[in-house]
Amino acid sequence: MIITKEILVGKCLEILKNKKSILEKNIELAQEASRDDTKSSAGDKYETTRAMMQIEIDSNKKRLLETQALENILLNIDINTTYTKISLGSMVITNQGIFFISIGLGQIKLENDTFFIISPDSPIGKELINKQTGNTFAFNQKNYIIEKIF
């Protein structure tokens, strides 16, 4: 099976959906813990627990918004575009691996291949941006040759 950008975007969206589900569950649990905690004889314990739960809720809400922003980036990538220069949405085959320039998710294994899902703002993403087939560059003491861009 040939892995396409469509398949990669789908897998990335699935990962983000799972992440969003976990974050939403964490928010829900923290809200329940905040509501369920009753005032104890210790006095300030109740307020401290509520404050800690609110910090947890706010942190998870922020991460949820960040995850939704990543999802929006993926949804706005035109998977049918063919690129001559590497940019957001490019799939890049190099002698050191296959990169999908989109969002920073790291490595994804599909079939027998490993794909590096990277942001154009990541260190290696910055090296790749605007390069063309046949260009070379060095990164982390490895030499890369750009073999194909789609």
C-alpha cells in the first residue's frame, strides 16, 4: 500500500482526536473533583483543592485549544497540491527518511515506513523549507539529499 498525504493527514487527525478526548476527560474529572470536594475541618484545604483543580482545568483547556489549532492547520492543507519547493503540506522523501511538513507530531509508523510529521518551524523544518528535489543539507551531523517532493 502506498501511503499518501490523505492517509497521513487522516492518521494525524486521529491522533489529535484521541488527544482531545483525553484532555476533555481530564477537564471533566477536574471539574468534578472541584465540585465534589467538601469543606473540611482543616479550613483552607477546600480552597486549596479548588484552586489546584482550577489550575488543572485551565492548563487542560489551553492544551485543548492548542490541539484544535493543530487540527485546523491539518484541515487546511490541500492534499492534492504538488510542490516544486518544500512548504507547508509537502511530503518529502530524503535519503534519511520521509517527512510530512505540517504539525509537530514526531514519528508515525504506517505499514513498514516511518514518517516524520514535523512543523515548518521546527529546526529540521526550517532546513527543509524552500528546498527543491536534488538539494542537499546537513542537520545533526547527517547529510540529507532531497529525493522527491509531493
